[in-house]
Amino acid sequence: MKTIEMQTPERQGTTALPDGRVLSWSEWGPLTGRPVLLCPGAATSRWLGFGSAVLAETGVRLISVDRPGLGASTPMPRRSLLDWATDVRHLRLSRALNGLRVVGFSQGAPFALACAATQEVEAVALVSGGDELAHPAIRALLHPDVAKLVDLTATEPAQAEAFFAGMSAQMMWDMVIGMSHEADRAVYTEPRFAEAYRRALDEAFSQGTAGYARDTVLAMSRWPFKPESISVPVDLWYGALDTSPVHSPDHGQTLAARLPMARRRVEPDAGGALLWTHAEPILTSLLAR
């Protein structure tokens, strides 16, 4: 496995929103670079970036933002995916993030697509992206345990949210390691990566578990927008060795067919951690879209 450089954030701050909430963010890369927003995966936070070794050469200013209730961003109970897109609009305008593009990793995928559906971004890269698990074409392909959670979310959303609120940073770490292919475990357990990843988990749960629980309900519900209506280009990146049951059971094949301007790549020797193992081609392709 090639060495993956993990770097602590170069810049951190908060952005005030019109309703009095704040979004907390971290940045890496040149201030003059093309702004790329990272929508992090489940229960992680602004502390975990990617591609720090290639940001200067690719000309990327990477911005990772805590979603409401995670990390240091103000909670927003009963929020929706489209509420996130509105928050991103305020962030983009207040920080003059012109030409913004977005990367959605794992559970961050529907949040990234919400930004595309509302045309807040110019292009999208979904990496090991969570599919619309409640869509009929995907629901039939799910692992039985995941299908039960999707059904519970559809029929008893408050009960599902309470169930997801039982998660902790340690439980999330154990779950990710337990359901990952050995190729991914080699990435996640590398000492420097593990330190950065576990710090991001701890930070994500620093206000409690409600933020993660809400994120997961939104990810397991029907999306409030139609992928078929998204008019910006979308790259879908998957690793053929990805064994996560909550990403995409067909590695994005169905989702790519629903997105009018989609381009899908499945890397044969990669797993779900390809955000870190394939950072340069992901960013280069995103900027070229």
C-alpha cells in the first residue's frame, strides 16, 4: 500500500448563517486554488481531509464542513437534505467560493447531490457514495440488515432516529473496520490515518449523537429531489473491493443511469477508501468537468 499523507487542517473557522447558526470548517491547499467542498462520510468531521499531498499541484482549495450538529456546527433538528444545500449557498456567498465543486464521500453523497440539485455547485464527485437506499431499484438489492433499517426509517422515522442515536465514536470505528475489505482495513489502521480518522470521529460526536442520527435518517430516506433532474456533471467513483453494505450494492450502476451527466469508474484494485488512495485522479477529473 502506498503511503497516504495525512495533514491537520491548515486553516479553520466558522461562518455565521442568517438564522444565527454557525458552520465550522477546515481548509487545506492554496487560498488561490479552485474551491472544492468535501461532504464527509458518516460521523466524521472537518478534521479529516484528503489528498493533502496533491492539492498544490492540482490547484485545489479543499474545504471540509461539519454538518449541523456534528463537530462544531450548530444543531438544526428536523433538517432536510435541501436545508444543507441552503447552508452551502450561504457559505458559498459569504466566503466568495466562486466556481465551487463538491466531493461527497460515503454518507456525504446525498448531501453533495442536494447541492447539485439546487445548482449550488458546478460539478460533483461521489466517492464510495451512498446510493438512494430507499429507491425501489436499490431496495431490492440491499443486505437484509440494511433493508430492515431502510424500512424502519420509512415507517417509523422517529424510532429510526432514536436507534441511530445509540451510536458512539468507538462503535462507528468498530463497524467500519468490521465491514471493510482487508485492502481498506490496511488504510484505516495505518497509525497516522487511524489517529486522524479517530479524532474526526471523536469531534463529530462532541455535541452528542443527534447530528449523526439525523444524517442517517436522511441518507436512508427517499431523497427530496430527483437525480434525473440534476443538470451538472457527476463523477461516480467506486472500488471493486468495497464491501460496505451501506454504500451502493451495484457500485453506482443504477445511480449513474439516473444522472443525466454521470461518468462512472470502478477501480478494480481499490476498496471503499479510494478517496485517499486515488485522491489525485478524483480531483483532476472533478476540475476538468
